[in-house]
Amino acid sequence: MSNARQRVHQAVRRDIVDEARRQLAETGAAGLSLRAVARELGMASSAMYRYFASRDELITALIVEAYDAMGEVAEQAATTGGPAARRIAEVCRAVRAWSLDHPYEYGLLYGSPVPGYEAPGLTTGPASRVVDTLGRLVVDGWEHGEVTPGDHPPVPRPLAAQVKRLGQLAMPGVPTWTVARATQVWALLFGQIGFEVFGRMTQVVEAPEVLFEFTIATMLDLVGFAPDRRTGPRSTSA
């Protein structure tokens, strides 16, 4: 394929993804169809298969793009400087802001499963970007003495085996207890964001942003970050 044809192909594919994202807000992922996208773009439905072999392939493209967009804001937030605890807080805020600005994309990633759709392996890397970013910050905090495990009950043996594997991948050198707590933080972060995105806090919590800041402090406490490293001034040596 010539460079010119490649550019045209990529441009049409871009138009298809953009239109699919627009329809995502109207019909949800379950109602997305190649035929409907083709109709809005003025294309023959048969022509769609030159760009996406199936509806599922189009959904995968939307998922990968959304994970990458969220991962990018997380990674950018992690570069703000200062102690690891401060950067974790910035990552959490950035992920929340992106999610509130893109509720339908968030719903595609963390909402109800799409009937009949099974995500392929190529979504794994993009899906891991936020978790990997947070994991690197936990490692940084551990290596620089920000994290102090203290007294704690032992991690149950079946969980310890799973957490050990996770630690080797995402948080090498970090104690099993800290990795287990960091895993809880992952669930807590996306659980609270999901409640907010899907309106579960409406008429229950009047200031969700205040609750989220409290949750950040709770998450840092779970992992074992010393209180004086959570919200203090940025480190001038970092």
C-alpha cells in the first residue's frame, strides 16, 4: 500500500472511530453497529469491512483508545515532581478528571460488559498504564523511605501468592503487605470514580470532590505513606 493510500485509509478509519464514539453516547456499546456508523458517514455498509472486520474490532479500537487516553493523563500527572505520595495524589485527580469528562468512554472500560464481546489480549497493555504508573510510584515511595509498613496482620496465604506475582510485575522489591494494600487502592480508586460517573452519589454526597480528596488520604494511609509526605510542600530536591 502506498503512503498516500495509507494516509487515506488511516483518515477514514479515524472518522469511523470518531463517529462510533459519538454514537457510544447515544446507544451505548451494546447498540453500536457498523451499519449505523456507515449510514452516518455516508458509506456503504460493505465498505466498513475494509477498515474493521467486525463490530467487536471497532469496540476494541474504542477501548484501546480510551485506555491510552486515560493512561496518558496519568503518566503526565506522575511527572509533576515532589514526593511519591504527592504524585500519586495527582495521578488520582487526573484520572478522576478524565473520567468525569469522558463518562461514556469510562463506562465502556469499567461499566457493564458488552453482550457477546470478549476483549482481546491487545487491550491488556493499554489497560495497565494507570496501574503501572501507580505501581512505579509505590516503588519510588518504598525506595525513598516514604512508605512504612508498621504493624499489620499477615496477608492470607492464598492472597499472598497472587500478590507476590503482581508485585514482581508492577512493584518489584516492595513487600507483599504493601503490594496487597496497593491492590486495594486500585479497586478503591476506580470504585469511587465509578460511583461518581454513574451517578451513585447523587443526593447522597453533596461535594464528591471533597470525598475524593479524603479518599486519596485514605488510600495513601492504606499503602503506608507517612502522614507528613501526603499533602506537604513539594520537595525541592526531587
